[in-house]
Amino acid sequence: MAYTNEDLKEKIDEMYPEITQHEITIGLDFSQEKNAYVVTLQKGAHELMTHLEKKDADDCMNDIKCVYLGVQIGQFVHNFELGK
């Protein structure tokens, strides 16, 4: 399945609306070495880096939510809200 980083970012934004709701910036870079996407979530000085396996990214593009990424996003939002 062929898609760009921007396509994947848009799909993640669509599947996880809390990213936009909390004005979180998301960055994606594909690591050939890890065969996974490095996902960076950032809001102000708060930052979280996690990995999204290629298969999970492919599933995401097919409208299948990635539980691991969802948990990471939820935890980031929760920690950010506590740190206000």
C-alpha cells in the first residue's frame, strides 16, 4: 500500500480527533532501520516520541484503529492536562 507521510498524518488526525481538539502537533518520519514510523506528539514544551509499526500504519490507512497509538495519544493528552 502506497501513501505519503502527509496522508498518514491526516488519517491519524481523523481517527484521533483529540489531537486537533487539544492543539497537539504530530510529526511523522519513516525509519528504514526500524521499518516503522517515528511519531512525535508535541504541545508546548511537552513531547512524546513513539513508534508506529508499518503494519499498524497500513491498518490505519484502511480505517482500522491502532490501539497502541491510541493509548499513547490518550496518555499524552492526560499528562498534558494534568500539567496545565
